[in-house]
Amino acid sequence: DLIVDDERTSNTVAALKQGILDNLFYVVGKRVEVATDLDHFTALAYTVRDRILARWLTTREDYAKHNVRTVYYLSAEFLMGPYLANNLLNLGIEDVIRQAVAELDLDLNHLIGRESEPGLGNGGLGRLAACYLDSLATLGVPAMGYGIRYEFGMFHQAIRDGWQVEMTDYWLRYGNPWEIRRPQACVEVGFGGHTQSWADSFGEYKVLWSPNEIVKGVPFDTPILGYRSGVANTLRLWRSEANESFYFDRFNSGDYEGAVGAKVFAENISKVLYPNDEEIRGKELRLQQQYFFTSCSLQDMIRRHETAGHSLENFHEQCTVQLNDTHPSIGVAELMRLLVDIHGFDWDKAWEITSHTFNYTNHTLLPEALERWPLRIFGLLLPRHLELIYEINARFLTIVRAKFPNDEARVARMSIIDEHGERYVRMAYLACVGSSHINGVAKLHTELLKSDVLHDFYELWPEKFINVTNGVTPRRWLAVSNPEQSELMTSKIGLGWIGDLDQLSQLERYAEDSTFRSEWRGVQHAVKVRLAQYIAEKTGVSVDPSSMFDAQVKRIHEYKRQHLNVLYILTQYYRLKKDPTLEISPRTFLFGGKAAPGYFMAKLIIKLITSVAEVVNNDPEVNRQLKVVFLPDYNVTFGQLVYPAADLSEQISTAGKEASGTGNMKFAMNGALTIGTLDGANIEIRDAVGHENFFLFGLTAAEVAARKAAGYHPHQIYESNGALREVIDGIGSGRFSRGDGSLFRPLVDSLLNSDPYLLFADYQSYVDCQDRVCKMYRDPEAWSRMSIYNAARMGQFSSDRSIRDYCKDIWNITRFEIGAGV
Ligand code: 26V
């Protein structure tokens, strides 16, 4: 089913070799004798891209022919990870490429490792967007991802003296062979300035916005291949550049400073990705970024719609826009501006189009993470949009008053403008008002949105609310990252599972087959050896591949409770110190994750992990049974190494705090068992794999709420639990910080005095559960049986299933003309 464009891009080994050599010479500009690994990688990437282009263009033509509804996925983040290995798998040319590369005396795996990853996201939200693009292309859904081409992505993390140090991520240093700049499709975006209004000759109210600054948005397109679907969709990322005429006007009129200032302003916008931080409110640049990419994308959609010969009146019939969190929710006001001010629609028609275009996905329940912009900043940057939001809000509150008469408290609670003290624009409310559907990302999360965070909106519009549980792509997270397990599975059930993960259920019968279980263990061991080698290279720590690999990799946050994991490690440490003959299953505790640069407590948690690692790893009384490793600079590439190697997956957030989690799915698919709370998608994973194959502990979300309501006193738990007291006193005394009793004081005091994430309440339950894990690991047959059931029952957590849910329940896409379809 490969599309052979011509002789030049055929997939014979000879043609591929020639392609690599040609690209090395003509594109990279190097002779083979002096080419570096990086040169070879680049030449290879171009060779692969050459084989994508024909289907990329064909896909566009096919969509146009079928005149289908298009999904536009708007996201401030796309955490794509390296492309090469994934593109080879999806094209189905890995074997021939491997041979072609070998005949050039090169090693494919080594070249794959040369690719620097585009880290254009913080974590779960950005990676979810990337998995969804993979599934959209695999299913042949006409779709485009829109975002920002940050020049600097997620910072790199180094560990110095046990602390996190941030370094810039200049991922474009050696160029990016996958993208194509499309200067002819650039658009203009305005900022600041003022508005004027008048009545035109028909007596119609008109508004003109005269911005202070105008910047140019230049699209960079990257093809997104479906898995053997013949489809290549597009990820279109916008780069901000100075608008030449705007610049030269100022320059020519002698305003040199103004000219330079305009250039700096413009080029700053797509410069750097913001890390999730505690205090985003003052960050005007962040709002500039959000408006910039949202406006670029909407203008682009309108142009595409009109170029295809459609009338703007039908915009919502041809286009559906998914808002990935509130970051692009300014789009609601922007589409109104484009329709009313630029295209002359009346308000009601424009609102009908707008409110039928957008859908909103919420990704967090944490109150401090819900976006609000101070009115003053908002009005200075987007004066016209503020007027539009006032009008949207006034009409919305009329609806609220009609449905709930004499309830001004409710009106104040629901207003898009927060007027308690300093005034803010509540972006989640704008998204809710402007969207047809509002979805959470796991069952529990959606229920909590309805009962709590967006309860008033649920009472007003219950029909808008819907759940779509997250999923992850089995291509990257299983087939690419775990070739060993993939091969074993394929040898039993064939290749079908890669495009249809439900087929993994055919593995269930092998769980009771002792030969298969032993093969399963052999594979797991080989994968662990691979990780152990990497750890030795990167950190100098040697870990034993026959010990249990217990992994917690994710952003560092108090609600994710990496420090609860540490409390258990120290509990084991004290037990061993008291009784060095104690027999426990040897365990390697692996941590990875970045802390937001301004989040002091998260950085202190990293310091705690590295400090405990130093003590534990160097103590001969315990270090044969316990090892602790903090792996610096956790990212997609490293995730691909760690998910396959884990025996145990730590999903231990306070119930009710983790919207879904997606790492939990990646681990379980790869055969890890989960120790977890009833939070996010853990609940659905446990139901799917079987309660007997999941290590459950801790309070439920309802119990957490009840404990807090009743008055929670962590100090009492500390007083009454001897083991916990010993651990906390140890940390507080400086035993793990070279005698410095002040270092971890803020952490210890926070736990003793408020413990907002209830570590103490869950401590004993967690320790007991970990003890059950220990015991179970000593029975390899039982463990691998559970492991196989986990992998075999993860079909529903493929992002293909999530995308089908979105198609059916939100986007109203029922026909799949090309690609794998439903
Ligand atoms: C943002 C902020 C900003 C302010 C301070 C604390 C904080 C904490 C978290 C966030 C991120 C919010 C958006 C996000 O990344 N949510 C994640 O989305 C994933 C995909 O749906 C989901 O699996 C994760 O549970 C959820 O945390």
C-alpha cells in the first residue's frame, strides 16, 4: 500500500541509499567522508520526508474532494517527541531503511538517538495533543493541529548539588528537517491601541479597532503520518515575525526606536514556552502568545474555508474547533470580532456560528491553575475583545437570570468577569459560554467538574457536559518504545494490535501459559538491562536489573506526591537499619520530572529525593536492597526508555486532584503493575485490568473532601504513628541533608501543619499496600500473570478510542473516507 511517487522516492534499499547520499551532499552540503552522525541523521530525515510528501499532498486533495468537516485542534502545547522512529513505523519502511543505513556502515538506532526532541509542551496536556494528532491521522480524520513554534521549548534540567538547574532548550540549533515554512500563508495579528465606533449609513453600529502593533504570523508545517493509513495530516505552528511595512513606516518617518521596538515586540511572542508556574497572572507575554496563535489559526481557517468555495455562514458546518484547555479560549471573542467587525455579520448570526464552532476540554481541577487575566492587562492588549466579552457576558447573564430568577449571587458567581476585588476575565467561563460541548478527561474528573468547579454551568446547560477519557498512542508508547515486548506479542497474536489495541485481549489466554510467562519475563529483563546501561552512563549509578524497577516519572508537584513515595523509601530504610537481615524484594526507585522554576516546594522535593538517594545508595547496610535514582531532564525520549522497563508504576496523587494522568496508561500497556489511588483514569484502568491486578490504597475523593471539611489535623497522625514520626523526624533533623536541620524545614512544617495533599492521611495505607507489592514480587509467576493481564486489557486506553469518542460525541464526524476509519 506504499505510494511510490517516482524512481527517486521508491522504497528499495538501493533507492533509499541513494536518497541518503544525495540529501547528504545536496541538502546538508557534506561529503560522506567528513559527515558527522548529525549530518547522517539529517540526511536520513530528509530521505524519509521525501517519502512523506506525496501522501501529504494527496491527503489534502482527498479531503477537498470529499468535502468533509475538518477538526482544528488548538493547543498552546504539542509535546511531539522525536519523529524519525515514529515516521518509519507509520510508513512501514523501518526494515528497508535499517538495511540501507547498515549498507552505508551506519546504525539506525544510533541515528534515531541523534534527533533532538521538540519539547514544545510542559507535560500531560501537550503530550495528549501529540497522541491525538497520531490517532487523527491513523483514523483518517480530516484534522489540523494549530499551535506556536516556540524557539525555546521546555527547559532542560540539570541536577547540581542535588538541586534542579534550568537551561534553555534551543532545539532548532541544527535545524529541523521535518518542517516546511509557508511564507505565502502568513497572516497579521494586532495588539493594543484603541477602538472607535459609529453608526454607518444604514444606521448599523460599527466598530473599528486600530491596534498599536501589528505582527506577522508565519506558518511552519510538519506532516503527521497515520499508522499505515496512507494519510498525512498537518501540524501548523506559528512563528511571530516583524511586519516589514509596519517596521519600515516607522523607520522612514525617523522613529528608529519605535521601529526596533516593534521588531523586538514581534519576535518575542513565539520565543519561549512558559512552564506551568504558580503565578502566571502578571505575564502579559503569555496572553500575547495565546491571542497570537489563536488569531492566526482562526484567520487561516476562514481563508481555507472561503478558498474551498464555502460561505462563511456555513463555517460551523465545515469546521469544528477543539480548545485544548483555556489557553486558546480568547478564540471565542476573536471569531466574533472576525465575523462582526471584519465580515459584517450581525451579532446573532455571528454568535450562532461561533457557539457552534468551539468545544472546550478542561484539564485541571486545581483552582490555582484556572486561568484569569486582570482586566487592566486584558483591556490594554485587546481593547476590542474586552468590549466583545462584555457584550457576550451581558447576553449570557440574561440567560442565567431567565433560568434562575432572583438569584444575583449566582449571576455574580457565573459572570465571565470576576468582580470580587481586583477584576479578572475568567477564561474557563468564556470557553464554557462559547462552546457546544465541555469535556473532562476521565470519568471522575468530569463528575467533579459537574459537581464542583463548573457546577453552576452544569445546572444551566447539563447537556453540554460530556466525558472523554484520555488515551495514548500505542504506536509511540508500545511499538516504537518497546520493540522487545511488541515482537513477543506479535509472534502470538499478529500485528493487528498496533492499529486496533483491543486485539491485545487475545493475550489473555497466555497469562495462564507458563512458557509464555517465562518469555514475558525474559523480555522484561532485557528491557531493564537497556535502561540500567543508560542510567549507568548518565548518572554513574549502577542498578541491578533483577531488582524491582519502581518508577514515578511526571512533573514534580505536591499533589502528585513524589514525597509520599520518599516517605515509604525511608520507612524501608529505617526497617533495614534496625534489622539488616530483613528480607525484602530488592527495589530500584526511579524518579524523573521537572519542577516549575518558580515552584519552591517542588524544587525542594527534588532536593529531598537526591539527598535520600545519596544516603541510601552509599549505605552498605541497605544499598543491596534499596537504590534511589533521580534521572535528570525527563522528557519524551527518556519516557520511551522508562515506561517499558518499569515493574511498578506509581500513580499516587491525592484523590480528586489528577484530572486523568496518561503516564499511568503508558506504564500499564507496557506490563507494569500500578500502585495507585482512586484518582483520574486510575479508576478506569483498575476496572479494566481487574481489581485483583491493581494495588489500590488511600482515601477516595469523597473521603478527602469529608476529611478536609471535618478539620484535618496531620499533627495528630504524626503523633500516633511511630514509623511516620521516625521518618519525619529523620528528614527534619538533617539526617539526609548532611546534618543541616533547616534544609527540609519548609517541607516538614508544611506537612505537619497543613498537609494540603493529605500525605499523612494516606501514609499507613500506602505503606501497607507497598508491603503487599513487595510480597507479590517474590512470586514471579503471580507477578507476570498480573503483568500480562494488565497489558492485555489496556485496549480502551488507546488514543484511537478517545478520538473515536470525540468524533462521535463532540465533532459529529461519522464517516471516515480515507485511512483506517472506524
Ligand atoms: C498548571 C498549573 C499552573 C499553575 C500552578 C499549578 C499548575 C498545575 C497544573 C497545571 C497544568 C494544567 C493542565 C494540564 O497539564 N493538565 C494535565 O492534563 C493531562 C491531559 O489531560 C492530564 O492527564 C493530567 O492529569 C492533567 O494534570
